[in-house]
Amino acid sequence: MTQTGHVAALTRPQDDFCPREGCPRHLDPRKPHSARCRLLAWSERQPDQLSIPYQRHSDTSMAAAVGIEPNAMTLLRDVLLALRSWRQEGATDQEIQDALSMDPSTERPRRVDLVKRGLVKDSGRTRLTRSGRKATVWVACD
């Protein structure tokens, strides 16, 4: 089973030593926290904060989560506005990705987050993708 984590918005770091060994701030409070340290701090987030999933065993996944965090709310909004514009017609993940020129690895987690927040739902319908497979049609909630 793959272990996943989540990155959430980090509040401004305090000017003190970091308790996490291996973080540059652990030895010198003037230095910034390491990316791994920030991810650990983000994992201890408040439930209402934005959550960025990542694979705990993968440094590249963790780095990608840190990299996307500043843009995550904008991307989340873009996906939601696109689905709202399609009203009840809705869209598949592939259609959203095409319309927004968004990578599947960027779009899908944003849509999943919107579903978890109750802003988007499964329409109960499917449409065929370019490869001929059935895909769920997603709609914005009223």
C-alpha cells in the first residue's frame, strides 16, 4: 500500500530554532526551513486549509507538492470555474485538462479536492475519452 501525505499552507515561520533534526533552521534560526521540514509542518495543518497530496516515500513528489502550493488555490479556482461554466453538461477530467491546458497530474488532484469540499460531484453520467474508455462526467454543485 502506498503511503501518501498532504501539504497545506504553512504559516509564516517564527524566528526560532526548528525542532526537526536535519533542518538548517535546527542549528541556526536565521536560516530557512528545508523543503522536507516545511512538508512535515504542513502535514500538521488545520483541517480547513488547502491540502496538496504527495507520496511520502518520494522526494520528487514532495518537491512537486512544495512547488505547486503557491498556485494551488488559483488552479483549484480555475477547475471550479470551468465546471461552473459547463453547468449541467459537466466535463470529464480529460475535457477539463484540454480546456485549461492543464497536466492530468495537476488537474485531477484539484478536482478531487473540490469533490471532497462538496463543490463538485459525479453527475452519474459518463462520456467516452479519446481512447474510447468511459469517464465520469463531473459537475459543479448548485
